[in-house]
Amino acid sequence: MMPMTAIVALAVVTYGLRLTGPLLRGRVTVPAAAERLFADAATVLLIALAATSALTAGHGFAGWARPAGVLVAGVLAARRAPFPVVVLAAAGVTALFRLAGVS
Amino acid sequence: MRFVWRTASPALLRDVGLVCLADAIVAVSFGATCVGSGLAWWVPVALSVLVFAGGAQIAAVGVVLAGGSPVAAVLAGAVLNTRLLPYGFAVADVVGPVNPGATQVGAIATVRRWLARLLGTHVITDESVAFTLRQDSAERRRSAFWACGVALFVLWNVSVLLGVALGSAMRDTNAFGLDATFPAVMLALALPTLTSRPTRLAAGTGAVIAVALTPVLPAGLPLLAALGGLATRWGGWRGLLGRRSRPGPAGDGGAVTDTSEVPVGGGR
């Protein structure tokens, strides 16, 4: 379930984060240390989310097809393949595995 | 908007087009996966119009689809979007009216200026910031920001709608492997930011924590527990502060000085 209030809450927080810079322009700067902490927190979340959503479904293992697709996509991304290629490869490899009977 | 098309170079418009194409694929997949997983059609649509930050949208829906609470979903999305704060400082000078040359006085002009600023604020994204920071003149910065921001907003939302329609028509979105596109997008967004050893260590630790806790904790919590991976950074913080602080001209986009850390081609 994703209620409208949750969507609006996320939208308000997001807009506030975007607006702070333009509003405070020239008066305040973000300390470099804080900026790096934000950046690292986002990276940690992205990687953790990639790992959990690739490997798990509910409280268990997601099966081999999905991690296989994500792995191929990850290798392509690391080799700086264009973004559309990365996304299509993830879906394509996973779909092929499932077509072959591996869930 | 005429100002934008007049000053934007063909090369810039081509690059913006390519990035839009990539994001459109992600958006179609996002819309299709959402409705394919049983969410109401307006959930991906409202998220795309109101939040307009792909990583956060996908993260929030990912938490909810894993059975997490809406609060956990909002938290995950909000943490991902903290990067928009330094972005806002970096592009503050171009977020204003499209054509600042025509400075007019009076109440209507002031309202217009503020409307432009508030609209521009909404289209601050990984992509529009990356394109803006690459330009060398103030005029080019402005047109790059607006060209990328507006094009992306329109295409992203149209593509999500298309995905919703496709997802409703498909019997089983998993057969097409669409469930693999979410983690793939996250990975592709995060890989370019894994530049330093402390960051890699923190991210690796966080991923292990999250996966290990998934079988035992309620959904959503393992992801927030992953932030514990940041604790590995404590030792390196002082050295980081000393060595990494780069002098940047105040008020001149000094907040984000390293454009290579802005991922292009995803993140809507």
C-alpha cells in the first residue's frame, strides 16, 4: 500500500531539499563534510536497495533469474555501457532465464 | 522557452535527447512494474509528477512492494533525495527566470520571476545538474538547465503513463524480467559514486547488513539498518576533511565541484 499522504509527504520533503539552495543562494554553503556524508548515505542506500531487491523477495531468496539479470547489468554499467543498454539487458537476461525454466 | 532553443547547441540537445531516451525506458518499466505488482495506477503517476526523482520513486515503491510501511518508504526516498540539497546550491544561479536579460519591474514581473524560480526548482535532477555544470558561460548554463529539466519532466511523466497502460495490459510483467530493472537502475546509479575506498567499504557493509537482516526484520527496516554501514567511515573522516576540501568560489556553484560524481543517464 502506498497512500496519497505518503506520496505528498515525500514530495514536500523532496521539494524542500531542492528549494533550499535557490532560496539561500550566496548566504549559506553546504560544508564539504556534510555534503560527502549525504552523498555516501545515498550511495549506501542505493547499493543496499540494489542488493536486497536483486536477491530477496519478501523474506526469502528471489530465485536465480533476477540476480543473473542484475549481475549482467552491473557488469555492463561498470564498463560504462549506455544506460538504455544496461536497463534492457537486466530485463532481457532475466526474461531469458525464466523462458528457460529457471525462476 | 524560445530563449532556450536559440542558445542551446545542437550537441547539447542531442545529448539531452539521449539521456531522455534512457530515462524513458526506466519510466516505462517503472509504471509497468508498479501496476503489474498490484499498486493502483495513480501511485506511479502521482509519484512521477509530484516527487519527480526516479531513484527515490523506485526506492519508495520497492520498500512498499517488499511489504514495508509507507513511513519506511518515505524515509528511504527522502534519504536518497538529500543529494538534491547540494545540487540546489550548485545550480541556484540558473534556476531563476529563463530570460533574465529582460528585467522588468512591477508586481506582475516579480510574480513571474518567482513562478519561474519555483518551477525551475522542481526540475533540479541528477541529469539537469550534470548538464548545467558542464557549460562554460552563464547563458549556456541557463539554457542547458532548462532544456534538460523541462524535456525530462515531460518525457518522464508521459513514459510513466505509457508504462502504466502497458503494465495493465500485460498478464505477467515478471515474464519480461521487469522486476530486474529496479535493482539494475539502483546499481547503475551507484557505481559511478563508488570512487573512494571508504565509500566502497560503507556501501559493501550496508548491503551485507540489509541482505542479512531481510529474513528476520519487517520489510523496510533492513534498508534503514544499512545506513549503519556509514559507521565504517568514522575513522576516515578527519583525513577526509583535511584532504578532500576543495576551494570553490562562493556562490558560484561551489557546492558541487566535481561533476564526475553526478550520474548522468538515470535517476529520474
